[in-house]
Amino acid sequence: MSKRTFSIGGIHPHDSKISRECAIETLPVPPVVYVSVSQHIGAPAKPVVAVGDKVKAGQVVAEPGGFVSAFIHSPVSGTVKSVGPRKDLSGNNQNTIEIAVEGDEWVEGVDLSPEIVTGFPDDNSVIMDKIRQGGIVGLGGATFPTQVKLAPPPGKKCEMLIINGCECEPYLTCNYRYMLERAEQVVIGTAIIKQVLGVGKATIAIEDNKPEDIAHMEKVVAGLAASSAKYAGISVMAMQTKYPEGGEKQLIDAVMHRQVRSGGLPIDVGAVVQNVATAFAVYEAVQKNKPLVSNTMTVTGDCLPVQHNYEVRIGTPISYIIEKAGGLPEAAAKVISGGPMMGKAVSNLDAATVKGTSGILILTEEQTRRAPETHCIRCGKCSDACPMGLEPFLLFRLTKADMVPELEDNAAQDCIECGCCLYSCPAHLPLLDIIRTGKQQVMGVIRARAAAAKAAAEAAKASQVAK
Ligand code: SF4
Ligand code: SF4
């Protein structure tokens, strides 16, 4: 079994996976859920319920607002109490549907039994419809609507499906638990995605700090391959443990030895990457008619007396989850949504989870304290660590000098915000915080340029028609 990794940069932070032995528990349904209509990349969904409406779990409450958008379903049964702006995890207002919970009644047709269904439709249009209707989005962080990602543009062909089981972020273990406890469903989901893409090969990539997952997944893959030809062509690949192995471009480099160019997409080099949690969600939508109304998240922190991996209904307030996990410890100084490297600080504990929430990490004052900044000593450690081949010290300086065209020339837009530069800098400079601002400015310029080009093309077309 080969062990691969990406070719440039990367770091080895302590993995701190102190919740790895915690089996997935189902968190009790909260009294109220807050369901945002902006839980995915793309246009927000449009609410189709009004105050006073009775809803069931699994019922559509918002429809896609565009081509790149997704259905949103009620995660509970109850009464719609309000539809309007509410603060999300970052403190930004999002259109949100508030539902007071009454019982736990599901829409007809959802199979809640534990039985594992291995046979799936031959007709890809049936599968794609179920994925779209199920509101499935990428659960590895990007929350890109899955039905869009599974329909490559004309002229592009998928040669390899990569299922991302790396979970390279320290502290997070919910994907680890998925692969131990729900391996069959993940492999069936993988086979379904593979069929839709019409690709012969799928690789489930797992870092070698999870040997139990690797062994178990290999066994399940072999068992299903022996049961039906539909499961042929799926393999398990052990990856070196190195952060950010689970980054989309890094994983493609590691598995296929192909590099996605600046501004390019994985499909440009024949790859489609999906997370193990997304493969599970595809299984649930296609095989059990169950839309994406819950997700699994790690609730962890060295100051927490007990660690957890919870299955949580989407829209559950963070404060409720923390209360069920034993309450906020006295030593808690910061709550992060996600892991310590790429997660975001939670500014509002009353905010609710969304489809992409993968963890809640509680840090102490000591863990969040930053060492005092000194001066750049031009050691180059940030460049050595950058997995995108960027020069973080240069991007830092250009952002501070407000030199946006030069930032674009030096590919600030390619920054994946992994934090490797920040982690490596002996001068403790806030490289990521500053570079993120520069990246946003460049992205604004790129978007404005694309909009202007589109408008000019439309105007030229209209003038041709007029002639
Ligand atoms: S945060 Fe951006 S600049 Fe820093 S190492 Fe990661 S990709 Fe490179
Ligand atoms: S790692 Fe820090 S000190 Fe070294 S070159 Fe980069 S910014 Fe300067």
C-alpha cells in the first residue's frame, strides 16, 4: 500500500484527536431550530414557508435561488415562528427560518430504519434528482451544491473520483468515526457518485494516523466489490499525515500527481473530490430518501471534561450543543466553528449550526494567546510551508501597502487560508489575517472584471441582433 502526499509545503501540527474514541451520539432535538437559507456556496435559497405554517422533518422550507444553490429542508417537525434576518456564526445577518419543535414527525417516504440498502438505480437522472432534491452540498468545508459538481461542463471528463477521508485538521474526528461506524454507507455513496460521473476509478484517501479506518474501509470495499460489479474500481489509499493533506488541490496532487493551475478547477485535470460525509449524505438521499437535515460534528477541547462526536439536527443553536456537552468550562476563552487551523471564531453562541458545521472547538486563554510580533527576518519558513507555492511574506507586505494589482500578480487569490505560514513564522506575524484581507480585495477586482466582461459581451450580442 503506497503512502503519498502533496509535493510542496505543508506542516505537522500535533493532531490532538482527543475525541477519536467517542462514538457518534445522537444529540436530542432542541426546542427551537434556526434554519439559514444561506448554507451553501451560491445564491441563497428562497423560503417557501410562512409564519404559522406547520412543517414536518424533511419538508422543503426553501427552494434553490439559482443554478448554483440548494434546497433547504426542515430538520424538525413544528411551527414556523419567524422568517427574517438573524445573526450567523460570524455575526452576519442571514435570512433564517425559526421553527418551534413539536414532536418528531417526518414527511412520508423517508426511510429511518437502520437497514443498509446496497442496490441503487441504474438511471443516473433518478440519482441526480434525488441528490438535488435532498439538498446535498459538499461537507468538506466548501458546501458547493453536489449536483452541480457531479455534472462536469461539456468537454471535461472525470478520470478519478477521490473521496476525501484525510480529516487533516487537528482535533476533528467526525470523519474518522464515519469511516469506522458508517463505512458501508460511505462506500455505497462512493459507488453511486462514481456511476453518475461515469468514471472507472474511485480512491478513498485516508491519512495514516487513522490505521483503524484504513483497515476497516479496505475490508468493507472488498466485501461490497465481491457482492456486485457496481462496487468494482474502488480502492483505499493511505496518505502521509501532513497538513493540509485534505485540501482539494493538495489531495489531487498527492493521489494523481497532477496540479490544478491557478484559477482552475479539479475537473480541468480529470478529478472530482468529495468528502466522506458527502458520500454518506448521498447514500442517505438516494437510498433512504432522506434529505440533508443533520450532520455529524466533533465537540472537543482540552478544557472540556468529556469529548463528543454528535449527530446534530441542522439549525441547532451552538449554546444548546455546548450545554448538552456539559456546559462551557470556566477556562474557555474562545469557541471555534471547525478546527484550529481553518475554523472561524464563533462571535455569537446563539447562532445555529449549518450544513457545513464540522466541529465546535473550545480553547483556553493560554491556547489562544499569540506570542508578541517581532520583525520579519527573511528566513523563508513561510514560503517553505505554503502548500500553494506562494510567498506569504511578500503577500503580507503587498496587502499592508494596499498594492492590489501586485497582489493579483503574485496569486493572492490562490491562498487557501490554511494557516501554514502563520504556524511557521518565528516572528509571529499575523500573516493569514492580513493575507486574507488582500485576497478578498483581489477577488473583488476579479469579480468586477468578470461582470464587466459579461456585460460587454451581452451588449455586443444585442448590437449584432439590432443590426
Ligand atoms: S494561508 Fe495562504 S499564504 Fe499562508 S500558507 Fe496557506 S495558502 Fe499559503
Ligand atoms: S516566516 Fe515570518 S520571519 Fe520568516 S520570512 Fe516569513 S514572514 Fe518573515
